[in-house]
Amino acid sequence: MKVIFLGTGEAFDERYPNHSHLVLSENTALMLDCGDSAVRQLWKYTQDHSLVDALYITHRHSDHLFGIPALLGRMLEEERKKDLAIICSEQVKADIERLCQHAYFGIDSYGFKINFIMAEDGKEIQFNDLKLSFAKTGHTAYNLAIRIDDLPRGKAGGNKVVCYSGDGPFDEGTEKIYKNADILMHECYMFDQRIKGHVAAVDVFEMAKRQNVKCLALAHFKRAFNDETRKKVKEAIPSTGLKIILPNPLEEYTA
Ligand SMILES: [Zn+2]
């Protein structure tokens, strides 16, 4: 699977677009979260309004879903016809419907079919060639981290695992879905300070070691400390024994 890191910033950072990624398997393009600045990143990566098959929203905060009306609006203008799946919790579904009603003309008015697929803590679903698993984190809003397994395809590839935290600290249940991930994109706010609802880099290092994560991609640093935190993480990498990357927007990684 390939990951395009669309945005690697926190909610209000003018330098780094909102935390969002595009995951490409053989048959599926899945966009993870959709803050308002993430949408522009998608169109910088591709002009293809039909590329994205599904959108997954981790939680109800604006930097993770307020880009949806702009995403759907551009698809409407460019006459997308292909169905779009939106995968999210019941709470987020209600938020998206309200948001679309306020923004333009309602969720049913984009000229293509939008199919909601419900995500829940502990649930597994299959979408095309992907198996998706969800586990809650300890964020200030109800947030579901996601594990994406692409199905075995023998020698042609497959059998890779991409995970994404959304926002929030992990607990035992969250950690389970990160086990043996080929890449884990994890939010992080400060290097070693623990801020309510977010995670310190040093704690992610330890968890990634416990769960045998093969590559850890850290993003979402608090904007005022972004440069400082990135520097501290870089200095710490050799002592962690982990492969850790600090992706810039629109960089890619193949798992
Ligand atoms: Zn949040």
C-alpha cells in the first residue's frame, strides 16, 4: 500500500495543513480525515475527482471534517458520478449531515451517491480489498483510530498494514490494532509533555516498540513548538531503535 501524507499539521497551523492522509491499495483509494486545508492538498496530489473511493473520519473536530463540503462541492462541479463511501461513527454522520445542510444544499444533492458505513469501537468491516478495524482513543471527542489491512494477493503483494490514530492517547485496546503495522501515522503534540487529549512523542516511541511497528510517522505537533519538537524527535531517533519519519505534506511512503 502507498500512503500520501496530505497534511501533517494540527488544527490551526498555517504552515502545515490539517492531519490527513490518502491510502492507496491495489483497488481502493481511502482518504483519512478531511479538514479544510486537507482538501486543497488532495487536489494538489490529483486532479481526478473520482479517485477517492471512501473517506474515513476519525472524529467530529473541525480540523478533521470541515473540509467535507468543499470536497463534495468540487466533485459536484466536476460532475463526479461514482459513489462515495463515508465511513464514520453515528455521531460523526449526524455532524456531516448538518454541516452539508449549512454549507450548501444537503448531503443528497451532490449528483452522486454517498453511502455511509458505520464504524464502531471493536468493529471490523470489509471495503473492497481492505479490512478495516477500529478502536477508540482517549481524545476529548470520541475518536476511532483505524487499522487498514489489504487482503492477501499472493506474490503480487498485499498483506500490508497501515494504521492511523486520528487524535488522542492510546490505551490497551487501541494498541492492539497497531500491532505489527507496516506504518503507523500517529498524532503527537509535544515531545515529552503530556497535554490532555493528545500524546507525547516519547510515549508513542515506547508503544511503537511494544507493538512492533515497522515505521512510525509522527505528525500534528503543536504549532508554536513544531520546529523544536521535530528537532528533539530527530535527535532521539537513534536511541529508540525504531524507524521514525516526520513527513512533510505530499510526501509518499510505500508499505
Ligand atoms: Zn481532535
